[in-house]
Amino acid sequence: MIRNLWSIHDVSAYLGVPVGTLYHWRSSGYGPPGRRVGKYVRYKPEDVESWFESLEVGA
């Protein structure tokens, strides 16, 4: 089953960071991979979760 894509607000809530931080990360090449769909950025939940799990513990 395919999960719905997440908006930047969904990712913001999941990670507990401001939307502006996600935009900054995206422009600097950091953060979970997102894809542009028209004028919107969308994220696959499994990509966000994988990115989070790849972060160094305690960093």
C-alpha cells in the first residue's frame, strides 16, 4: 500500500522543526529528500524516516 506524501508542514511537525528551517536545509542540500510537485514540495514518509534514522545519535 502506498502512503500519502507529506507536505512540508507534515515534515515540520514530525521532526519538530520550523518550516523555515526545512526550506533552509533544502536550499543548502541538507535534510530529508523532497520532490517538487508543481509549486509544492512533497516528501515520501519513508525517505524522511530513513533520513532521520541515518543521523548520528546525540549530535
